[in-house]
Amino acid sequence: MTDKTITILDEEPMEVPAPSEATPEPDAAPSEQGADSGSELDPNEQIERLLAENAELTEQVKRTSAEFQNFSRRQEEEAKRVKVRIREDIIRSILPILDHLERTLKAADRGGDGSFEALLKGVELIEKDVHKIFEDHGLSAIAAEGEVFDPALHQAVMMEETNEVPDQTILKELQTGYMLNDRVIRPSMVQVARNA
């Protein structure tokens, strides 16, 4: 039994491995390992390189953050300037109303036979100016009386049963509604017909 074991062990080293399974020659392995170990950095050098990269990235983040803060500050300042300009434009457009009010009050204060007419004329001028200012800024009245009721434009506050007009026809406008450009800012308050 011992002889057979020895014989089997003696025969194993004689087997030649297939070319794909060939083990590297002992001389080649150390030289490749030496080449690999030579290309690897020393741990201290790796740490220094990573610290340098970290410092560079930190500086980039700081610069980007500072640039973003400057951009935000410029945007806020520009928004403030735009608000001031809009306010100035609105006030400038309303000044003629103030002028007409002052003239109207002076005419009414003078008294006399024509004071009521002067007061009425002044109020008419003020109304005309107000409408023009609003129109210049994109405000328009919503058509109501005689129109078909539209819940997107009108608010029904009263109903009247009648067969004289088609169902859902607006009989009377109780308060004017307005649109700013294409957006409803106040619906018209209306009385609507309901057929019996």
C-alpha cells in the first residue's frame, strides 16, 4: 500500500499541464511583481497627492460658492431696481388723476351756479383717466349683460325665472369684472336668467 502511494506521487509531477493552465515561470513572477511594486506610490505620497486634490477641490467649491452669492446679490438688486421702476411708472401714470381731483375740488369750493357742472366734469375726467391708465396696463372689463353665463368669467349672485331670454343669459351686471391681459382678476357679479 505504501508503494502504491509513492508510485502515484511519483507519477503526478510527470504530468504536463495544458498550455492554458501553465503556471508562470518562477523567474518571471518576481520581475512582474517588481514592476508593479515600482509603479505603485508610497503610501505617504498617495496621502500627499489626495490632500492636494482635496485642497484644490475645496478651493473650487469656495470660488463657485462666492460666484453664486455674487450672482444672487446682483439678481436681488436688479429685482429691487425693477420694482422701483414699476412703482415710479404707476405713480407717474396716476398723477393726472391727482391733478383732476385738485381742479375738481377747487371748482366745487368756488361755488356759484356752475359749481355742480364743474364737479361733474372733473369726476368724468377722473373716470376717463383711470380707465385709460388701466387699459394701458392691460386691464379690460369683462363683457356681461346679454352674454351667456360663463363661470370662469362671471359670478352669479341672483337668478330670475323668465322665458323672455334663453336660459343662462345674463340679465344684469351688478359689479363689473376685470381681466388683466388674459387672466381674470375679478369676475363680474351678475343676475342670470333661468327658464321655467
